[in-house]
Amino acid sequence: MGVGRRLAAAVVLTAGAVLVSGCGLGAQQAGPAALAGAPAPGRAATPAVTIHVTPVGLVRAAEPFVAPHGTLKFGAKGVAVKELQGRLRELGYMPGKIDSKYGGTTQSAVWAFQKVQGLTPTSTINSRTWRALEAPRAPQVLVPSGKPDRVEVNLTKQVAVLYRAGQVKLITHISSGSGIPYCETATWQGKTQRFCGDARTPTGDFKTTWRRSGWHKSYLGQLYNPIFFNGGIALHGALSVPLAPASHGCVRLPMHVAQVLPSLLGTGVPVHVRGKFQR
């Protein structure tokens, strides 16, 4: 299946299906053959608009935003959807193409926005979400003394934030490790092996290391454009990025976010992982 068709499938799967995502923890890491070399970053794309944060933690947009009235649901089309997409992009979220169609890419951006605003994530855009779009809060800064270029992964809210030159560049919905122990048998490096782990995304301070372009086969499944930062733990695209943590330990990203992230995130960039998801 080509990347285009996989992205189309992701529009449906992101809504809540759970698929196996390949990443591992602890001693069970990719072998030497997988670690050899680092390919060029993935395809470049237009980066998200920079967010300017005021002292009180609000986002100062270039122009005031007056939200449309009414309710939007997944699958909606029209001018109101276009305004929603434009506002999300302006604030640093990634709704995908501004096409007036409320699909999976827009939904993942809505989820990220709602979580940052302290709202229960839902595909429905109601008055509370519209009001938040008019006066949005910036994402919580997890490492105030962090480097100007860094990634902060908030496991509690299930969002990740990319900072460039000290400014928010990208905010995205994620799905981290499920925390459910697993044991799976897979053929890896020509041998049938059994891999076990606790499916936990470790907290701490790390740095981006090696990466792969396109689909990369791990001993636990497929990873799209993975950027590793802690042994076998990576930021990577997945066809399923549900609201609850669901991976083996990696940080899953919506496919359209994983497409552009390699062009925005270099090697040796700090990755700070904080928090704990409460089910």
C-alpha cells in the first residue's frame, strides 16, 4: 500500500482503533544492523505558524478570531470547518490541508487543542471549544529552562510540543505506551524470538539519535518516519493514534504530523518526557 493510501486509511483509524505499533523498551532494542547509518530526513513540508506566548499564558494571534456559531461534527463540510482549520493552523496545531472538510487530520488537531485547553477531547466542536479558540491558552511548559530547540512530551495530557528558537512551532496529539505488559513472538533478524515488556514510555531527559525515512520494520511492528530518542523508543507515525495510550512504549503521532516532523527536528535535540496518564 502506498503512503497516500495509508494516510487515507489513517483518517479512519485515528478515530479510535488500536493497532500494534512497533517499538520496544529496555534491553530489547533494535540490533546493530538496524542501528547502522542514518538516512536523510523525510519530505519537507510547510511548517506550522509560530505561536507567541504572552506573560499570562495566552496565545497572541496575528488577528482577532471571532468563532462561528453552531456545532460541528466529524464529517462536516463548509465555511465553518475552513475557519476552524485556519485557526488551528495559526495556533500551531496541524489540521492538515485547509479544505473545508472535517476529517481525521483535522480531528487529531482538535483533540490536541482541546487537551491543551483542559477540555475533554471530542470530535464535536461546540460552544466551549469555539470560545477556547477565541482566547486560547498556550501549552504548559514542562521544562522552563530547556534549550530553545526541544521537544516536550506530556504523558498526562497526551500531547507533544516542538519548540524552535524558544517558540512553540508544533503541537500534536499523541498516544504513548499503554502500560499494559506484553509478550509477543516475532521473527527478528532471521530468528523467531519472544519479546516482553511493560509498554511504558519512560520519563526523563533524552536526545534524538538515529532515524529512518518511510516505513521501518521493528520487531514489534511498523513505524513511519521514526525518530529515536531513547534506545528503541521513538517518535513515529502510526495508522492508529487513539485518545488513550496504546503503544508498546513509543510515542505515536498522526501520520501527517510524522510526515513533516523530520524536516523540523534534527539530531541531538533534547526530548523531555514528563507526566503520567490517568485512565
